[in-house]
Amino acid sequence: MKIRYMIQQQTSQQYFKSLYILQVSFLVGLLLFSMITVFLKLSGSMIDENHGLNAIFQILVPILVISGFVFGKYLYNKKVTQARHLAELKEKMNEYRGAFIIRAAMLEGPAIFAIVSFMLTGNYLLIALTGLVIVLFIVWLPSKEKVADALQLSLTERAVIDNPDAIIAEAEVKQ
């Protein structure tokens, strides 16, 4: 059976709500996984710590988090710069959504790896790196102003995204 998609128009309100929900999903997932893992560690319910892996993970996890941040920021900036040069607001907003997802995904993977590394080693430094990613996700919570500034939208385009009923993007949805 072939999955069919249709294009759905998104209003400004729908677009920003979906961006916000997406970012909060990333944030809550990391926060809950971190909290459960720390709780299990503090309650003594976790497996014995593997100190042999600790030395490896103390080097590997920060490298992955920093690499995820740098590479994610690079890809985000590249896509946003490309979006700025598009003629249509819908195209700009669709490109921005992609850039937004890529930036978050590039950090979520290393953050999850940091949590799993903490589970294996009990090293709180590793879970602290996940805390840093969580702070970044909070700072990156989307707003109309942040998106407009990133895309360097004109005053006319800013007025359009300020109208909650204006169609500003398109999304593919399953039929």
C-alpha cells in the first residue's frame, strides 16, 4: 500500500504552534530521560558503573556534543542564509522549519548518547552536558521575532507573520 501525502496550508498561528510543539518535544524528551536516569542512579536501581568506559566517554561525549553544536549551527546558518534569498514567504518559512529541525536533531543525538553514557558510568559530568543541551533548547524556543530576525524578513513579511490567520507555509500530511 502506497502512502499518499497532500499539501496542507499553514497559517501563521499553526506554523509557530507546530514549531513550538516540536522544540518542546525535543526538550521534554531529553528532560524526562535525564530525570529518570538520575533518579535511577540515586535510588541505586541502575546497573553497576563501568569505570573502564568512563575515561572513553569523558572524551567522546564532549566531542560529540561540541561537534553536534558546531555542525548543527553550520547547517542551520547555511539553510537560513539560503532561505533569505528565496522570493516567497512560504518558501522561506518551509526552509526555516527544516533548518530548525536539523539544528535540534544535531544536538539531540549527542545528548541522548550522553544520558546513556551516564547510565553506564555514573559520571555526572556526562549528564551535565545534556543539561547544557536542554538550556540551549530553552534558548532556542521559537518566536515570531526570532524567526523574522533570522530570516531578515521585510516589514511587509513581518506584518504577514504577525497576522495569525495569514497563510505562511505548507506542510505535507498523510491522507
